[in-house]
Amino acid sequence: MNATFLRTARNARDERRQRLVKTLFGLMTVLLVLPVLAILTILVIKGGPALSLDFLLQEPTHGMTAGGIMPALVGTIWLVAVALLASVPVGIAAALYLSEYARDNWLTRIINLAIINLAGVPSIVHALFGVGAFVLFFEFGTSILAASLTLAVMTLPVVIVATRESLQAVPHAFREACWNMGATRWQTIRKVVLPNSVSGILTGIILEVSRTAGETAPIMFTGAAFFLPFLPSSVYDQTMALSLHLFVVTTQVPDVPEALPYGVALVLILIVLVMNAVSIAFRTWLRGRKKW
């Protein structure tokens, strides 16, 4: 046999290192997954007995120690939906400008720095901003609209960054081919760039939904109510929300059955998981249609 193809000591050492690195990465993955599984297991075991059709369709009763979570469930859907309607178009438009139109100068660098800093602002600061801007200045009052706009501002950097990265992942050759065929910049963006970056944009939306549904501080001061025994009829009404309801029944209401707060938490997690699953399935379908 040719000595060139013999296994050397260096090859054996490299293989051992590769196996070690692979094992370490596998252990890291397991360490990340185990807490999630543990949380879900605890919620299912302790919150599962509380789940029923009445729990989902009834309002809280007996000082929120019994009954269901219907107002909080509907309110959470209201807040997430309005926040998405407010933030997604603005975030995509901003990302399109920064990625496709803006030049690399001091202004765009300041904008990018502002987006990064906005992503790091604590949620309680966003809550105070929402009170000053939407509740008082724009006179929306404590309402779904004020709370949702506060959530939209808070999650806007997630949409912008995810959309911009997705747009920049589209090969520049695609743009050049369209320009050489006489297409305008907007036609290129609308017909080529956006269709090939939709899956990445959905990633940002998935992250926004997860964060929006679980936030408490921004809605506590701007639109979420401690207790309302009726459903909201417009964006100018106050509403209950699952995240605030979970906080209230856990810390403010005495003699709450043990299964009740775990049931609320389980429903909140299930809502996020269902929304994420639908978005991920749609994103996977879109990726399967790509030609490159």
C-alpha cells in the first residue's frame, strides 16, 4: 500500500480532537434542551389538571381564585395582533431602507447604533415611554392601542435586524441580473429580493410573537387591567392579559389553588408554541420553494 494513504499519528490525534469537540457540542445542546423540557414537564404535571373547556371559556370568579381565563386569553391575542400590525410593516420598511437604499455614512451608522441600543433597553423603561408617549401625549389612554404600540416599539429592533440580515443574505448577483434586464430598484426588491427573504423575515416575527405574548411590565402601565369581567370591543378599551394575570394570581391573590397559576402559564406557553409552530411550518414551506 502506498505510504501516502496510511493512517498517521497526526490523523489519529485529529480524529480524537474531532470526536471530543463533537461530544462537547452535543453536551452543550443537551444542557440547553434539558431546562426547557424540565419547565414544560412541571407545567404539564401541575397545570394540566386545571385545563378544561370551562377554564378557557369562562371569566375569573371568586376573586380570581376560580373560574377561567377567557378575558385574559382574548386580551393577549388582541395585544399580540395589534403589536404585529404596528411593528412588522415599519420594521420591514426600515430594514429595506437600511439594506437596499441607504448609503454607508454617519447617518446610517447612527441609525444602526440606535437600533442596537433600543434592543437593550429594559422593558420597564419601554413601559414608562409608553405611558408618556401613547397614554398621555397622544391621549390614547390606558388601552389596548397604547399597550400594543409600546410592545411594538420594544420589539421593533428584532424585526429590523432579522429582516435586514435576511435581505442581505440574498445574493447580490440576483439584483445585478434584474438591473441588467432594465428593472428598477423597487421592482427588483418587490419581485426578487423580498420573495427570497420571506423565510428570514418570518424568523423575526416568530421572535416578536414570543416576546410580545410574555411581556408584563410594558402592558401593566399602558393598557392591561387587574381584572375586567368582559371582553374588549375596540383597541381603545382596557383588557386583561395572560402574563399580567399570571403575575396577579401568583403574587397578589391569596388562597389561589396551586394548579391555577400553573394552568395559566401552560396556556401562555401553548399559545406561543402554536403561533411559532404555524410560522415555522410556513417558513419551511417557503424555503422549500427556493430555487437556490
